[in-house]
Amino acid sequence: MNSAHLTRRTLLMGATAVALTATAGTARADEAPPLWAEFRKRPFTHPQIPYVGRAGRRAGATRLPRPQVVADVTAYGAVPDGSTDCAPAINRAIAAAGRAGGGTVTIPPGTYRIDDVIRVGDSNVVLRGAGSGRTTLYATKNLTELIGVYGSRYGGDKSSWSWAGGLVWLAPRARWDSLTAAIRAKAWPFEGWTGNARDEWTTLTTVAPAKRGSWTVTVADASALRPGRLVLLRLADDAAHTLLRHMAGDGPGPAAYVWDDKTKLTSYVPYEWPVRVTRVHGRRVTLERPLPLDLRPEWDPRLTTHVPELTGSGVEGLTLEAVETPQSPHLLDKGYNGVVLQCAYDCWVDDVTVRHVDNGFGLVAASACTLRRTRVAGRGSHHPYFCREGSHDNLVEDFTVERRTVPAPAGTQLHGINVEGLSSYNVWSRGTMETGTFDSHRGLPFANVRTDITVNNDGRHGGDASAGPLFGARFTHWNIRVTNGRAGLMKIDGLAPYSATVGLNTVTEFDQIDVPDFTGDLHSRLELYGTANAVRPRNLYEAQRALLR
């Protein structure tokens, strides 16, 4: 069904079917909270709950593509003996698939030593092992050794490998080359869609004012637009920081907040949101997803170009195991990192485990990607999952963070499932976290959903004071089971503006205790508190997807 032509009747019928299906087999009829009934009536503009029903690759498509096999790494010299450096052979096979226009590169069962980064830099290339329990890439070196020291663009002695880069790294070839060249030159780059200096873009057209939740916009000139084209919606802030205030829900609290001294946060704008065009009719342009924010003249809304994207690529069916070393002190990671998607759209990771890594799975300026059946295991990680640098509309589902196998060394830090840097409309669904927390890491992330997750809440969130608020508007925690009863960043009705906590067991404040960034009424909702698995629908993301079927 074309989402741009949904009727209210269609939405209500679909939502009713979801609610009836979700409550089947239970004796209670009062488990659907009032918030869900409200959301069904206005799914694209609800004040507390974001619409995330099209998060993930290809608007949340459940079936992953199976492109034709075009290369086997053993034909390029890879040997599964655990001692031969197979990185050159694997990268040759991947490059050959890229030259062929795409296809699948297979890695048969066995253990393959890699002494370099495995790079997927061409669209429509899939790297596929025989399964996470059968194919292992054994990484012997870290990113500091392979690429160099990576300092922070904000100064200090922090290592940016604490939140960037992977030993399996999916990024457009030209973007990866420019990033690594800048790192080697110690010209610490921006890492997103518009280049190292954020200047690699041109205007396609300006956009008329529109409201959050709209699927169709009016542009000044549609001549450069066509169905299927990926464009960047760009919103600049004004001197009064009304864009940042809007991300926080508007109102007296955000208006009274001091934004000017939050220099790290203000460096994150303009807000850049990649989206595909689905229809062009005159100057009316329909988008793949509804607008994430209002478009107001003072923010100079426009559609622009960006660096060439990586699209249609994935990594499947393998374990990446780093040589086991002690976890580094906080923010000094050397870069034994797992799998990272960067400047990627409609890409995926499926059935992949990472072990003994500094940081597990990363989304860096990545949008509309799916991470499915992923697992972080071994000696303990700084960020098991990180989502930053303006990453939007991603789906992480059926994920596991295992309990660490060795005690944490002194001076280290554990975060959990991270989101920061104006990242929005991302979903974490059906997860088990034996360690970690919901790491809203400042930088005003907004409109993100965590749903149907069991967590032993023993981590701590991070974030510099200069990065501003922990939460923007429309965060939602829905059906969360906290096994150790710790409240921190689980119950967010007292922290996040215009947000919702629904279906959470009773929790208690201890250890890291936060105060709200904004004064006054936060307009946040708390429903079915003190319950476990009582809320219906059980999974907010899946229920929202059903609204469009």
C-alpha cells in the first residue's frame, strides 16, 4: 500500500487487528494503555510517541535480498587455518564483487585470521559467512595500529576510536578513503553525509513550510528529483536555537534552556536527514517516510546532494573475534571494534557476533539500516552498540549483549545501547541485555524507541556537558523488563520531554541519578508502571508496522 494515500479508516482497521491479535490468550482486557488508543488516531503526529513503523532497510522489509554469489574468498587465497593473514584475499574478493556491479562474497566455514580492516565499499555487495557459529574472522590488530591515532575534533586526549570505525567497515569507498586520509593527517574530520568539512553538498531545491508527519512536500524546483533518488533534507538552526527547541518539543522548558554554551551540540546542526523520493508530481514530492520535524522558513529547509551513499550491502553469518586484550581506560580505546555502517542507506547486518571488542556494532551517519540477530560477547565493551553522527530510521532487533567473561578493569566504562548526536527515529526491539544500559549519550537524540527488551541495568550513560540535553522529545520505552530493579534511564517520565514510559516493572533510583535538563512540566507520560509483560501491544515497533499493512 502506498503510505502517502493511507486513509484514517485503513489505519484504524489495521490498529484494531493488531490490538486484538496482541491480546489473544490473555484474560485481561485493560492492558492496552490509553496512549496506544491515542496513537492509533494520530500516528504521525502524536506528541509523545514517534512513528517508527518504517524504520530499517527498505522501510522495514523483513526479507533480506539474496544476490547471486560472485566470489568465494578461498578462490582469492583465503585459508581457514587461523594463522594465515586472509584480509588481503577477502578484500580482493569484495573488490571484485564491486567491479562486477554487486553480488555475494562467500566465506566458507573455518577461522580466518585478518591483520587488516575488511572493507565493503561498493553498493550491492554482500559478505556472507556460513553462520555466526561456523565462520570466524580472527582480528589480530586494532585501528590505531592499522590506520593511526584518531584524536577528537573537540580537543583533549580522547581516542575517537572509542566511538568510530570498525574492523569490518561498510562505507562508500571514496568516503572511507577521505576519512582515513584525514585521520592519518591528524585533520580530525566530521564523519557524516557532507564530507570531512561538511561542505560536500549542493542545493537541489528549497522546500515550502510543512508539518511533522507529512509524507508530501512542496518544492520550488523538482527538476532534479526522481523516484528512487536519495536526497538529504537539511535544516539549519537560527540564532535563537528554535530548531533545537523544536527537537526538544518546544514550550517553556526548551525556551528557557541555555543553548549557546553547548558548543559540541551546536556543532551537530544543520540537521541532515537522508530519505528516498517515491513520487514526483509537479512540485509535489512524496517521501519514503513522514517528515521527522516541522519545516519552518527560519530553518531554511532544502533538499541537497551528499556524498555518494553505500546502499544494498550487508554482512551476514559470521563471528568477528578480536584478539583478547584488557579493555582500555575510558575514552582511550585502541579500536578493536566490530562492525560499522557509515554513510550507508538500506544496508544490513544479520546473524553476526562480535567478541572481545572495544565497541561492537556502530551506526555512524547511517540511516534506514537493519541490524538483526546480532550479539556482543567476550571480555566486555565500551559501547556494545553505538548510534551517532546523525543516524536515523535504523532498526536493531533480536539483539543480545552478553555478560562479560572477565571483570571490568579499573577506569573502564560500560554504556550499552547508545544513541546521540541528533540521531532520531531509531528502534531497538526484542533485545536481551545481560549488561549495560539505555545510553542516551547527550547530543539531543530525539524520537527513538526501545521496546520489548530485558535488561540487567548495570551500565552508566556518558556524554559531555557541552553536548547538551540527554533527551529530545518523543523518546518511548515500551515493555521494558529490568531484572535488577535499577531505574537509571529506564523510567524517563521525569527526564525526557514529551516522551512515554509504558509497561515497566517497578524500579528504584541508585548509582547514576540524573536530573531533567528542562524546567517545568515535561509533558511526559507514564502508564502501566509496575507491570512486566502486561502492556498490549507487546512490541510497539511491530504494532506500528501493522498500521500500514
